[in-house]
Amino acid sequence: MTLRFKVQDEDTAKKIILTPEPGISTEQRWENESEWLKEYLFRFVDADPQATFVDFGCGIGRASKVLHELSSELEVFGIESSFEMRDLARKYNPSYMFHLLPDFCGLFDDEVDFAMALYALQHVHGGELQKTIDNLYRVLKSGGNLFIINMKGRAVPQNTFYEIEAQKHGTLNEVIHHIATKDSKGAWYDDGLNVMEMLKEKFGEPTLIEPDHKLVGEYTRNHHDFVIFRK
């Protein structure tokens, strides 16, 4: 589902989850986009402070922490394939209402009120993408919402690239710096799948979201779709 980096600390994880963009560091993105996320999600949490959420590709729990800052009574299931990310997530968001899972197997049909996949589906390997979309649909209650932030295009990871670069450049931090500042064409490939069209086939037409220009950078806005679907 995601790159299986053996991250050992929070700072390294953050650089993987929100990569630096032109003129904006990871820390700036983390702070600003989390603030916008809180503003956007408030309306849904306010409508039901005891709702159940799924955060697919949750990383170290950025979105779940935002949710629990809005309401400590929310039940949030974070789905993350990386054991190391899940371990860091337990520390980043220690709420007993935050449940970490490696996949969808622990979730029942029509169980959750709201699902999210933020910067995640763009990286899911082609053989797993339709299954992931089907599972997001399956676990959502009728009338539930699916919030998507996804890159326009595909960036499926090639793990062999990172293994080679790690040998050349040493630590993971150095690898991240290298691919962020030089040609990293070999790190990702576009398999030609259209994530938005696949989502529309399952959920129907989405509602477009306009993120706050002060908190979400121009590069991110221009290169990603911000939408919400309703089951």
C-alpha cells in the first residue's frame, strides 16, 4: 500500500508524509495544512461529536490528532501498512479512541460515518487500488462522506530506487533530501490509472473543495484534487 520505510523518528516520518514544496518546508506544511484541516473538518465533527472516522494511509496520525483536538469522543480508525509508522502514531496521538490497523480487515460493512484518504491513494499500487476504493465504500454508512486529497496523476513508489539511493547516500534523511532536490524520476512511476475516475465510478460525482490559499500552498493546490464524495 505504502512505502515500507523503517522510520525511526517523528521528523523523518513527517518528511515522508508531507514532502517539502517550493518555498515551503515540511514543518510549515505540517502546521499550516493541519490548521486548515481542523477548520474544514469542524463542520462534520460539530454535527456529530461522537462519530466514527477512518483515516486511510494515516502515517503517524496527523489527521486523527486534528480530529481529537476537535472532539475527544470521536472514534478514529487509522489504517497504515507500515509498522514503524503505526508505532510512531501511538506516540503522536495517544488517545484511547485512536485505533491503528494494518488494513481494512478489522472493519465491518457500513460501520463508519466519515472516511479520509489524504495524499494516500496516489501511491497505492495498481493491483490494490480498486480493492482499496471498494473497501472505503464498504465501510462507509449510507450517507457517509469520503474526503479525498489526491495528486493529479500517479506516483506509485518503486522500492528498489530507494534501496539503491540508500546505499549511495546513507541515512533516510539524506535520501529524502537527495530526491527532493534532484531528479527523482526513478523513484516513482505513473501506471496510467485515473484515481478520480475510479472513485467517481464507485461514489458518483464529488463536491469540489477550495482549500484556504493562506494555509495550503500554491503548488499543493495546483497539483492535487481536493474533493468530498457522499455514499
